[in-house]
Amino acid sequence: MAVKPDDKDKVRQIVAKATKQGYITQDEILEFFPEIEEDLQLLEVIVTALQDVQIEIIEEPRDEDCENFPTVRTGKGTNMTFEEKIKILRQIRPHLSTEPLRAYLHEIGKVPLLNAEEEVILAKRIEDGDKALFKLLSELKDRDDVDRIYKVAYEHVKKRVFRHPDIDEARKRIAEKDRKFLNKEIKDGLEARTLLINANLRLVVSIAKNYINRELSMLDLIQEGNLGLMRAVDKFEYRKGFKFSTYATWWIRQAITRAIADQGRTIRVPVHMIETINKLSRVSSALNNELGRKPTHQEIAERMGITEEKVREIIKIAQKPQSLESAISSDDPDSCSLSEIISDELSASPQEMATWSYLKKQINLVLNSLSDRERKVIELRFGLRDGVARTLEEVGREFKVTRERIRQIEAKALRRMRSEELAQALRDYLD
């Protein structure tokens, strides 16, 4: 892929820093490319450049908040054969528990780790299974009775299989196999995909721990991370020489950060803005450590290379809605809620409501002094029935008389209402 000149300079800076340290962390890469999770092709360029100088990408340090979280036991795998690891991976089964998170962590803690060679073995099985499935689906594609889902699956598998340069040779080889062997390769490929996913479930947990207290529960974070892991398995190309865990990390992080952006807030914030908010948080924290005080908006703007107004806008967007039903004290769930102490400036006060109630009664008393026809005309003209005032013509149509006749009735009724005796009852409410 074509890499922008600015990006090339940043990649060179990453390689230089990694060479000096002997390693590079994921957070350090994010400092150069805050939105690298949105451009995984550029990530592959970075990984390739680091592999050329034999530099390892390590995970970022675990947050302090994670220390109180259940940990994942390290599975045995250092002295196990590949066959022994596969046997254990096949035994991973979901089960019911009153503590699903702890049970899940306990279960995946038994999973052995795979080395790079073993990952390649499984990746090849997945590829062979895809090719076999492609062959079977291509035979079904032209049948009249084939279901639409087979056509969709055919196109999906075709995209995956055609990534490989030896596809023509592979198709000829597959064409010579019988149906039974094709079915076995498909089954082995599906199983290899499941095994590769199971072998990296702990990687998802280790990454998800860095995102706790970000609006989503740990189980939700793990679930979204697992979806990213599955995506990584489908996209993994072992021929490029990447270790699967290095490649999968970015798909997992991307899935989690997108889930937080989409589901973690009452008001959805775009993913790119979430990344900007996180960057501002990191810059603010770094300046706080350097200066020994809370940085100003101007200092943050200078460090981020943006305007002070933009910093204020980002901080405003980062604010989260607070429920009016939430308790004032987090330590005391029985404390009063925000809605009980915040005044409603739009609602009438009890005194105003009492005044309006008495005024309504006085108006009714005044209207009762009129004839039925006069009362109805006044109610319709001034909207006393439903709040909608009518024109003379509209009232005339209802009474089947002319608008002039309605004007006369209205004028007569208003003269009676302005009499000293009736007007005095309403005059006090005008003060």
C-alpha cells in the first residue's frame, strides 16, 4: 500500500525509538498514530518494519484498576506437545455458573499457549478448509434449488480464498479430491479456527482489562474483544510472518474501542472523537505530572497542536449525562436523588398554581352571569374551552349566523362583564 510521507517519517521514528529501547509498547505506537486501529494496513507496515530489525511489540502496562480484578491463570504449555495442546483446546466448553466472569476466567486459564509454528499449522488448516468449502459451494452455486445463504457464503469464502497467490494450483488440487476428503478438510478447517480462537481468549481478557471503568462491563468488553479476535482469525495471513497475537491485538482493541464508542454512552460519540478524547486525557495527565498542577486549556492546546477553543469543545463533548434518579451519595444508596434537590424553573410555584385555580373559579362565576349563547361565544372567541381562539367567521359558522351578529353578541357580553360588580371579582388578579 502507498504510505504518506508524514506517516513514513513517523514509522522511522518508531523504529528508531524501538531500536534504542530494544522493544516498543502498543501505547508508544498509539502516541505516533492515535487512530492506527482504523488503518490496519498501515499497522502491517509498522509491524513489518519492526520485524525487519527484530523488535518485539509488547502490551501496554496493566492499569492499577485491574489489580482487584480476577486474574487469568497461566495455562500450561511450555513443555507440551502440539497434540496435547489441541486436546486441551477441544475440551473448552461453556457452562453455567453464579459467577460467570470468574468461571470464564477459570476455564480459559486452562488453555495452553501456542507458539508461532503451531499457529501456522492451524492457519494452514483453516486455509485448506476454506479452499475445500469454496470448491463445494462453487458446485452448488449454479443449481436452481440452492438457497440464497449458500450464494452469500460462496462470495464470502471466495474473497478469503482468493487472497492466496497459489489459488489456481490449489483449485486444481482440490478438484482431484473426492467429496469425503473435502468434507474432512472443511471440518478440520472449522475446528482449527475454533482452536486458534480458544488459544487466544486470554489475550482478549488481558486487553479488555485496560478498558474497565469505560461504561461497559468487563463481560461486555470481553465479548466485543472476542468478536475482534474472530475477525483477526479470518484476516490472518501467516505467510507474512506475523505472530498471530501481535496481529490480533489490534483487531481486539479496535472492536473494544468501537463498542465503547457505540454502546458506552447515552449520547453516541463518533469513534474518531473518542480517540481524540482519550488523547486529550493522556496529554492532560502527562502535563499534570510534569507541572505538578492541573494544566490550563492553553497548555493542553499547545501540546496537542490544536486551538484552545477546540480543547474546550472536546472537553464539552467528553462530558457524560447524569441521571436525575441517581443518588447524591454513592456510599449511601438511600440518599435523595438529584431530581429531589434541583428546582424546576419552568414549572409554576404552588402559590402561582393556587392563584390560577382561584382565577379560573372567578372567571366561571363571571361567565355564569351571561346567557348560554353569550357564554359559548366568549368561550370560543377567547379559547377558554380548549385553548384555541376562534375568529368571528369560525364562530359564526358554528352558530349558523353572520360574523357581524357574533361581533354584536361578543360586544354585549363584554359590556356586561365590565360592569362594576363583575369586573371587581377579576380586577384583583391584574395586580
